[in-house]
Amino acid sequence: MNPAYATVDHTFTVPLDHSAPNGPDIQIFAREVVDPARAGERLPWLLFLQGGPGGKSPRPSAGSPGWLAQALKTHRVLLLDQRGTGRSTPVTARVASGFGSAAQLATYLGHFRADSIVADAELIRRQLCEGEPWETLGQSYGGFITLTYLSQAPEGLKACYVTGGLPGLTATADDVYARTYPRVRDRVLDFYARYPDDASRLSTIAELLATTEVRLPDGDRLTVRRLRTLGLVLGMGDGFERLHWLLDESLDADGELTDTFLYQVMNLTGFTDNPLFAVMQESLYGQGAGPTGWAASRALAGYSEFTEEADPLLLTGEMIYPWMFREVKGLRPFADAADLLAERADWPPLYDPHRLVANQVPLAAIVYHDDMYVDAGLSLGTVREVGATRVWVTNEWEHDGGNASGGRVLARLMDLAAGRA
């Protein structure tokens, strides 16, 4: 039987700081994927920009990711491990522990935003594509990177597809979280409406955690606030069921938390594989408008329904809080550096509004009407500020529709960009 994919691994050496090319280098890993039947053909390139931040590119297997088979009908795909993730000089807790000071680590981490990822991509494109522009598919945060790419190097792009990831071009972290908490509240209440018993089960677990010291397998204490971060999964198409079945096996016959539950909670909330998701989350919105200043934590105080004493107990979503860096083992080495990043006020801009309004690179995007992670209102505002953009708004899928649709979303976006739909 022929393999589903033919793959070639690539490693590139790039500057840590592209403005100082003679300084330290890092390695960037990317995997080329092609239909084996077309491996010898000259096909256009499609660069995949993973969501996150801090997420490595998917590893291809039969039927996964869901959009890949569609892409391989017409393209040669490059699955890029963005700097700091996967096999691209990964940033881990162990790596962070090796820095001499928090200031040194914070300076290092400042080179892991979208502007640096775009510079990496351009260096790679020039080597792989003989200078020809390529197409991009940006999922979630990958869409943020796409807008930075169109701002900084549109000459490298032939067409762009974005699934659930059009950022507000001028939105601050405060703007984002003012919109996020109401969406998360509504999503949690929808979850409780589907699974009414889970609201009381979560309250029972929270009461147990408030009165008893419970340790996860890695030694971290499981607190009510860490429990509430399980709400992060609710924005995905299978999120309600994932959380429901996790809670279904949470308590044993004696009312104690099961080992199965504790192990899964540790993995879901530990950031072992993707610490950059937590470390860089709010820096995505830093663009010289002052420090982000732990915006999600400050915004939380304005929503009384999110207190730990509220009934029902509301879970949280894609919010990162300073306490995580003291209480989660995988994030502790980043704690002081994360504080410095939150205080930083001189972040360079990521988007060029003048270049974007004059954009001529076809950009096709799907906006999920009920997206828990990326505000649809901000996304639609961006559509009006970027030239050559066509948008599809739908509530048929959640945030992972590009993958869950089995290629249908990508196929339609390609048609939109080409003027076929």
C-alpha cells in the first residue's frame, strides 16, 4: 500500500534577532508534505501557520489534519514549527531555567512574536521557492501572523487563507478581554444547559478543592482557579463532550477525585508541551500602546459572575493569569520574565494599516460567528480595513472548523480567493 503522504524534513538556520543577523542563531524545522503520486511535479507551495501561540505544526497521519488531503490535491504543503516550538529550538521550562536572569530570558522571548516568525518564513521561502511567492493557510493565531506577513512582506505572498484568526488591528489586550469574558460566560452556560449535572459536579469538585489539599501527579496543587481553566476546551467543536466525559470519571464511589481525572487535568492545564502559549499570550496585543499589564487578570475583577463563590461556577477560557507562573510547574521558570513582558511598553507594531488597506494579495477568511477565542466583531472590523479581502461568516463550525470540516472550509476559501465563489 502506498503511504498517504510523502514527506521531507527541512532544517534552516536563522538569526534569533533578524535585525542583528550576525548575532546568535536558532534552528527552524519544517516538514514538506506532498501527495506521493505528485511528488515529482512542480506544485505551488502552501505554508501552514499553526494556531497558538506556542503550538507546533501538526504531524501528518491518515486523515489528520483534516484539511491536509484537500490541500495536497493542488499544493506542496510546508508544516512549519514556528520558532520555539516542536523541533525549532524549542523553548521549554528546562531551557528557561538555564538563563542567568529574568531580564535575559524576557529579552530572548521578545524575539518570538509574529514579526520574527514572518522573517523566518521569508528566509525559508527564498531558499525553497526560488524566490517565487507562496500561499499561506493561517489557523487562529496563524491568521494574526498572516496579517503581519501582509504588513511586512506581501511580495512573498500569492494568496492567503485564514480560518478563525483575523485580529483586531488596533485592539489592545484590554479591548480583547473586555469582549472575551462575556463570550466565555455564555459558552459555559451553554455547556451547563447541555449537561446540567456537570454544573453540580464541578461545584462539588470545587468545594472539595477549597477544603482539601489535592495534588496532581506532578506535585502541583489542584486549586479551584486551576480547575476553572478547563474551560479553555469549550471553544472547540468537540469541547463540550471532552469536558463532559472528563467530569464523568472525576469522582469515585467515596467522593474522592480519581487518578484518571487528576492525570488528565495535569496534562490539560500544565503547559508542558507549549509553555509559549501562556508566556506570549498577551504580548500578541502589544503594539506600543503601553504595557499589557496582565490584562485578563485586571478584567476579571469587573465580572462578579466569575468569582469562585458564584453559583453556577463559571470556568475561564483563553485567559492567562500571573498566578499560573507560580503554581504550574511547567511555567515557574518563566515567572519573573513573564512579569517583565507584561510590563514592557515598547513593543513594535505588528500591523501596517496603510499597507493593509492597499493590499492586493487575495485574502479569504472564515469568521466563526460564535467563536469563543477570536471576537467576530473585531474580525469583521478588520475585513473593512484590509484590501482584497473576502470573508465567509458562519456558525456551522466552532473555532476548529478548518480541521473539523475535512477540507471543505479550505476548499471554499481557495474558491473565494480565486473569485470562483
